[in-house]
Amino acid sequence: MSLTEVKRIEEYLETALQLNNRPAKYYYLAAILKYDYYLSNGLLCHPSPDELLYLAEGKEYDAWEVERLLQTVRVRDPDLLSTIRKHEAVKL
């Protein structure tokens, strides 16, 4: 993925959050993007994936939507994947 593509996805996420900032899935996707692109390439990012996961804790979730996201977006870090799934388990 190129930086241009990442920036475009971030713009889409910002728009989605402006329209409705309640779904946790947007924060999860942002965390995945920050981790898999920025941190994997040695770049700084703000907010960090951990900050985004923290923000997701207080948001609405739909287990089906989150699982759909995780099936669609490749998450290379098993710890990040586990953390997102643990957030779901805590909310059930």
C-alpha cells in the first residue's frame, strides 16, 4: 500500500467518524492502519494504535461487523488481532 492510499483511507475514516463516531469498528480499522502501515514502516503516528483501541472501548460495537472487518482487512500482528477480539469478548 502506498502512503497516498493510506492517507485516502484515513480521510474516509475521518468522514465516517464525523458522520457517526459511535461504532467501534472505525477505531479498530484506524488502529489496524496505523499499526500495519505507520509503525511497520518505522513512522510516527498520532493517535497511536493503542490510543485508538482505548477509544474503541467506550464505543458501540457490532460483533458481526467487527468480524467482517477482520476477515476483509489483513491484520499481520496476532497481538493486535487478539486485542480487538478481546474488546469484543469484554463487551458481550
